[in-house]
Amino acid sequence: MSDRGSPDTANRPARYDAVVLGGGAAGLMCALTAGARGRRVALVEHMPEVGKKILISGGGRCNFTNLEVRPDRFLSKNPHFAKSALSRYTQWDFISLVSDHGIAWHEKTLGQLFCDHSARQIVDLLLRECAQAGVAVLTSAPVRSVERAPEPDGGFTVRTDSRTLSAPSVVLATGGPSIPKLGATAFAYELARDFGLPLIEPRPALVPLTLGPDDKQLAAPLSGVAVDSAVSANGVRFREATLFTHRGVSGPAVLQASSYWQAADLHAGAHPGGRKRARSQPVDPAGLPVHFDLLPAVGDPDWLVAAKAERPRQQLATVLAEVLPQRLAQRLAQELAGQLADGQGARPLAEWPDRELRAIVRRLKDWQLVPAGTEGFAKAEVTVGGVDTAALDSRTMQARAVPGLYVIGEAVDVTGWLGGYNFQWAWSSGWAAGQAV
């Protein structure tokens, strides 16, 4: 239903039990859950269509959850906050909902679940559930203001360009600023500040990393090359592909590590808050490297020494190409020859001292690059940071100091791994608030 009305519509508030701001995954789940409980719900979306991020996710097939969801695969200043919602509405609950709607799905790697056909099926599922629950879905309805009545009455008044809505509960589900071309904004943070809710400084997550001039000399000629790798930042390690780009590195392993790469006090399950910098600026690396094991399947430190004994006339690049893409093997052989010997990369293995061959294996198993920054919110799949969980009730997602105001999904300082985890947080946190409003 489009948010269009007669000129005097804005002067006559429509009353609801709850108004959900944001038509993404979390907002739709919250609205349909509350509506199914008999609540009169309006869902307000500023774009002409709901579920834009759902539609592009998973290459258009929506990686809608993960079989391996557990709390330690989410980042937050409070690593325990997500436990309640995740345990009460699990991946199995959403899988059951998907199956009930006859949507065929399959598992890819690492527990990731995708639709067999189209992400549109997930959006249609959510809209059908909303329709069945009597939810009023208002699109093309940018919110101009949200006001709270004084105590003891409380309640909220939400004004859009053409409508005024009132309700005792408002749910903030407008997400974070990642992928602005889909309409993402910082509205959630602005409204949270208006109501006095503290924020953990947002930054891009699941985002490609850019490199400085020195490291880019290695990476840029390899643009388009993907390699199996184990990538770690701040001690958190991910075994997936790394993709070299013209600006730096990307691929699943790098995207995962990017969520943890920032500063020395960023560890698994936590991240620093209050870092003062403009949101659009690159992260200051503070000299911190990202570690790449380019030989994750090679466990023998004497691998090249053994190859030398068996094939003494072969060149280093030839042997490396047995376990690495050829372009990468040639490029690495050239650089390693320059750093570890006399710059003659074409020497046969027989002319390499054993100590240098062992040093090459060590180097390739801990290749270090120092990022210059990230590709920013424009390329980030999600946002780390957001509304501080200390201000929210973990069972209901309600703001402790503002009764009737709820915050869910990406707007909250809870960020999942790549692979369906952030969708599951949207389903779980949306369900928790939908049960409470």
C-alpha cells in the first residue's frame, strides 16, 4: 500500500498498536509477529519497495540463515546480548517458515542456506505473512519526525510526508548506513540520539580492504585472482577464498576478517566504542597487519625442501603453481626471490639453500599486509556498531529508558559473520520485539 493520501491526511492521526520503521528483514519479521498476536501494526518504509537488501543478497538467492548459528559468531560490545533472541527464535524456526511456504532451499558451504530460485521468494513470504496478520505496509513514506508524548500518557506520533500515525510502541528497524545505493541511511542513529540512546561508533563491516602503495604493487597486477586462504585479524581466523582487486583484497575470508580489523583492543565478540572519526573516512589501521596463510593445506615446513630433493631442476614458480593460481605463484616467486636471495627468480630449486626454502614456506603461511582502509559503507554488507546494547532489554529489544521504543536488526550493536548470520539476527531480534510490543 502506498503512503499517499488526501491533503488533510496528515492532520488526522491513524492509531495503531505499533509502528515499525523500516521495511527490511528485521522490520518485516517484527511487524508480522506482532500482527499475528492481534496487534494493529503499521510498517513504514521510505523506499518504494520493501526488502531491498533481501533481494540482492546471496547473488539474488538470499542466504537467509546458517545451520551453525551461535552467539560467538556475532560481534558486539556485549557478546552475551544476542543469546536471548537467538535462542528463542532459531535458524530452525525460520527454516520451518520457509519450508511451510513451499520454498525450495539448499545448503552451500559452511552451513549457508540459499533459496533454490530467487530471493524474491523470501520477500513474498514476509509480505504474505504481513497481509495475513493485517499489517498495513506503507511504502514511499520517509519519516519526518517521531515524537513522544509526555508521561504518564507516553505513546508516539510518527509523521511522514503524507500521514500521521500514533501508537504506544515504535520499533526502530531502519538498519545501518551500509549500501546507501539501496536507500540505507543513518536515520536509526539520528533517532536514537534524539531519544538519548548511546551509540557504539558505527564502521563498515564485511567490506573489502584497500592497500597502501607498497602492498598494492603486489596486489593490483593480480586483480581477479582468487586463492584458498586462511585470513586472520586480531587473532580471529577464517578459512575461505581471498580475491585480489585493483585496490586491495576482498573475497569471503577478507570480508570476514574486515569485521575484526581495526585496532589492537578489538577481539572476537567485542569491539571498541566511541572511536571519534567521520563515518565516511577510512579506518586508521594503526600499523595493524592482516595475516594471510596462502598455503592452508600445506602443513610441512620442509615442503619446498622435499620438492627440491625430488625435482632439483624445477623453478620456484613452477612448484608454487601446484598449490597456488599460476599468476599468483609467478608474482610471489618474483618477490620472494628479490627479498630472500639475489633477485633471480628463475633459479632452479637446487640453487636455493634449504634455510631460504623454509623461510619461503613460513612467509607464505604468514603473509602480512597492512590495509590502508576499507571500501567504506558503499561496499560494506553490514555495519559494526550502532545502538549500544546496554540501553536495551535483551528479551524484548525495548529501550530501558524509553518505554515503548524498540530497536532491532542492524541498527543494534550486534553484527554477525558472513553467511546468513545477519539475516538470522534480523529474524530473531524482530521476532523478540514483535512478541513484546
